[in-house]
Amino acid sequence: MPRFSIIVPVFKVQGFLRECLDSVLEQSYADLEVIAVDDCSPDGCGAILDEYAARDPRVRVLHLPRNVGLGRARNAGMPYAEGEFLFFLDSDDTLTPGALRAIADRLDETADPDVLVFDYARTYWWGGTRRNVLAHLLSEAGDGTFSAAGHPEILELLMVVWNKVYRREFVEREGFTFPPGYYEDTPWTFPVMLSAGRIATLDRICLNYRQRRQGNILSTTSRKHFDIHDQYQRVFAFVDSRPELARWRPYLHRKMGEHCLDILAKPDRLPACDKGEFFARTAALFREHRDGPVPPELRALLGGYARYRARRQAARAGGELVRRGQQARSAAVTRIKRGWSTAHELRPLDPELAVYSAFSHRGVLGDPGAVHRAARELAPHIRAVWVVRADQVALLPPGVEHVTPDSLDYRRVTARATYFVNNVNWPGSLVKREGSVHIHTHQGTPLKYMGADLLGKPGARHGFDVPQMLRRADRWDYSLVANRHSELAWDRAYPCHFTSLRTGSPRNDVLVRARPGDGLPVRARLGIPAGHRVVLYAPTRRDYVRGGHLDRVDLARFAEDLGEGHTLVVRLHPSLADGPARGAGLSELHRRGVVVDATDEPHVEELMLASDVLVTDYSALLFDYANLDRPIVVHADDWGAYAASRGAYFDITADSPGHVARSYRELARLFASGAWQDAESARLRAGFRARFCAFDDGRAAERVVRTLMLGERVEGPTPVVQVPAQAEHDVLTSS
């Protein structure tokens, strides 16, 4: 008996069908059967299904003699299912890699519940991806099982059939089937969820819900939308047949009203001539099943269609007035702020005021944070003010003075500050006054193209205004560099009037000065067992993939292959922290203790100190990590695509800080054999350190403060070796 019976109804999806089937049959978890139901599709779907069935015994195909619709096609497949759990997959959607393994593990963990609800992401025809906005409800449901009565919020999730798996014995015992017509998921999902005694959740994106350019069948203009009334009648009939479910009638009454009004409000759902009739049927159904007070937003259903239309038009007119008022207020606020800035710009600069920001106002972080800490010790008379987003203020260390972006206080301090320290550009509205000192720290040593070099890489600069960025960079007075390579790259990427300062990277001071045991507090906070070898995996984003995220490593497999005594710590690129990348498996693996998700750790330097080896692809983190003189493994299985799309100043696979793995198999072999820390790894790292850690001596932050804030003459760092001429040639001639 297979674990999963995946029922796939198929109709006019020949362009998507192979991708759907491949996403199932190529899953790492193979204990499954596919029951594909050809709903008399007039295109090539039937032949495609037969082709897959001929080469994979797990696929069974049913060819229906006539088209019966989505719900009845699912019904046709159910009697053939032999699996423990039913999974209804639409034939234009796809499973994410590792989805079935994650679902199976969660079913084992919760002792086979009646229903398991998992997460999904909408994938748009133009390439965008957006995670379910209510995904938080899955994690908030807890680790165990529950009923809808115990956690009613679960019913706020999209009421569809395909974001769940169902214990077949439960479905057969209750006799659940799909009705004909549109909105067939409604009279399936509500009865199933209300009847299930044990529901579990999985906070992981297991399915990509394809959003076609012309929408799905429910977005077409048709009288078939009238089917919604019959579907809710079926829901109420089911509840009436189960006295123990009577408490749900008010809830279902409200959901029915909201659902029908939502259909009516859509401009492209119903023919204009049918809207009055649809409203009348909805109102009649609403009155028939009324059970208790009517919410204010649904009282329109107690009147006629003319009154409903009048209220809609009044609401639209009111909304337009509100919008115009908001625009007027916004313009007035802008004028006030501009005047406030101008007034303060008439006053002299404050020689003892410094303004800091890092990573687009995310807090006391990175190089600016290191300079700030050094300034508090060496130049305490210089007042430090940080620009921090409102949602990050609570995370600031005690005693840090701050302003929020574009506030009046922000305008005041930026109008009068002498020193500006940032690792990204300040907004264009900030005026550089004569006598002010702008210090740009960058965000590490560049491997990928930056600045003006992106002009030749249209894909990488998509949505990025290079001329505007250079105008903002014109305000820089000093550019901090950690090596000769960076100096050459920044001079080329930012053709502006600044002075390169060979200070080293301030944030790397803690790495250069690292002592045994410095990482122990971080390990303890992350829950890493004592004595474990810590592997830090830090992939970067991809410019050739919309959204930037691409799964290059199966994290569960990597953690398993590392074996006992190892902990895999994962840190995604900061730009991916709030996207769907973590929901595609990382968050669930962290919850189960398979890996440690350290993406939200604010100080990456602490993670580096806590680790024994770095595995990365093309992240600038590898330049910083080299200061620890610990092993680095470069996973470069898509170097060609990455370099072609983004551009690179040199070939990291040829001038690597350690062994290079060009496939997962090679990566696993390096760790299984111990080669990741052999003599060759040490030799490669020594050469890399000589080239890219030349100016990092542990005194970078002090050097910045003494030189640029206190005006002292400070001896600069002495490079360990001269930078090879060929290395300079690489930067100056790469294209």
C-alpha cells in the first residue's frame, strides 16, 4: 500500500502537464501512486499521460468517455486509490522539491491525522512568486493535532482541496465526494474540515499554485458562477445532517455572504445583465439560512439590488475623496519637511555629530556598526545618531540614539551632521553640505559586478537605476577597502570623486582578533550541542531567477550526509529573508531540528565565529570568513549561469579559497572523505588570504575613527604580500 495516492484530473493543460507530473515523479520520496484522470481532454493530454504510464509503473491513467468536470473527475479517480492518504493535485500546478518527504515526515510526527494542511505559493505567468499571506496560521496552530473547533482560524485559509492531504480511511468512512459545477471545493472542504477530529499543519510551501495569464476557470465571465448558491446549499445540508455541527451555522452564513458578494463585486465574473439576478438569489439564500445578528458589511443583502448598487457607488466616491485628501496631506507634509530641512541647513554643521545607517536602516550592523563602537570608545564627544526603520527600533542595543527615516528629527540631524557613515547610499533627498564627511564602507569585497559595471548586464540591473545610484555615490568622500582588488573594483564600478582608504573592513576586526571560544555563546544561544562541528551554509541570491532564490542544495539530505556530531547552520541572503525561500523547507527543517535557520541572526560575524567551516557559492561572505583562516568550500554548480547573468571580477572556481564542488555529489564527497580540511585546502586558503585579507589587521574601525573623525595620522595596514599583477589585470579587464 503506497503512502500517497495522488489524483490528478486533466483537461486542456498539455502545456503544463509534463511539468506537473515530473514534479511528482521526481520527488525524493517515492512511495506514491499517481491516478491521472483524462477528463476527455481534446488536446494532447491523453497521449502525454499514456507516455508517462508506459515508463513509470506508479502512474495509472483513466480515460473518461465524456467530459464531466473537475469535481467528478476527482471522484472517478478515488475508487482506484490504494494509498493511505489522498492528495488532489491540479494538473497545471506543481509540487516543490522535497514536498512529499516533508509531508510524510509531518504525518509520522502527528500519528496520521485525518487532514494535514500545508502551505503554497502563487507562481505568476510573468515569473513572480508570492507566498500565501496567511501562512502564519499554520505555525500558530502548534505542533500537535486539533479540531476546527479548537483552532477555528484554520478555516480562514483558502478553502480549496489541493492544499491538504486526507487520510483515505477517513474520507471513505464519511463518504465525502465532489459535486458537479463551479466552486466544487466549497462543499468538500467545509464538511471535511468540520468533521475531522484530528487536523495537523505543515508550515512549508509544498505546492506552486500556477496563476495563468488569463486566470483560472473561476475568473471567466459566465453564468456558471451561479453554482455557488447550490454549493453552499450542500454545505448547509451537510451541517443540518450533523447536529453536533449546528454551532457552525452562523460562521458559514457569514462566509457564504462574503463569498457571494465578492463574486458580485468582481467586474469580470458575471454578465452585467445577470448581476441583479445573482444578488437576488444570494439575498434569498442569506435570508433562508440567517442564524443570529447580521454583520454590518453584509447588511446590504437585506435590501434590494438598487440599494446595494447605490451603496457601492457611494463607497467608491467616498474612497476617491479619501484618496485625494491623503494626496493633499502628503504634499503638505513634504513641503513642511523640506522647509524644516532648509531651515536647519542655514545653521552651521555640528562638528560633534555623526549619523550612521546600515543595510537600508536595519540597525547597528556591519561596518558602520563597528565604526560606531570604536567611535564611542575613542571619540566619545562625537554624538552618534542612527537612522533606523520603525520596525527595527525595538532591536536596537540599549543607549543608542536613533531617528526614523524621513522624520523631522531625521531631517534635522542630517542637515547638521558632519560625519555620515553608511554601507549603502543615502536617499537622494539628503543634501551633502560643504564640510561634511561621507564615509562609505561598502558591504564587503566584490566578486559580482557592482555599480556602473552592471550597465552591461541588463538582467542583473533590472529595476536598478545605475545613473541615479552614481549621483548618490558622488557624495562619498571616502571609500573603505580591505584589499587592492576592492580598490580597483570600486574605482571602476563607481566613477566618482572619492578617496580610497586602505583601512581594512571594520566589521572584520572581530574575526582577525578571534580567540578560541569566542563562538561558544552563539552556539549555546542557537542550541547547538557541545562538541558538534558546525557547518555554516550561506548561499547568495541569483539574478537569473526572478525573486533571486534557487534551491541548489537539498538541506535535509546535506544535514543527513554530514552525519552525527555535525550541525548545519543555514543563513540565506538578507534579500531573501522575507520571501518564499524559507517557506520552501528551511523553516520546517529548523522546527524539526534538522538544521538551524540563522537567517534572522543580525550579526553574521557571530555566526562565522561559531562555525568550523563555511560552505557558500558566490557570497561575499567568503572574503570575510577567510580572515578566520578556517576551511571554506565553494559550491559552484551553476557558476557559468551566475557569471553570465551577473558578471564577476574574477573566476572564483580558478582562484578559490578552498576546494570547489561542481555538484552536490562532489560536495558530499568532500565532507565524507575529510578533504574539505586537507593540505590542499590550506594551501588554497593561504593564497586567497594573501590577496583578499591584505589590509585586515584587526584595527580597521580604530583607523577610520582616528583618521577621519579625530584627524590623527595613523599608520596604515601593511599588506602581507604584493598583489599579483595578474590579479589587478583581472579586475581592470574583466567584462
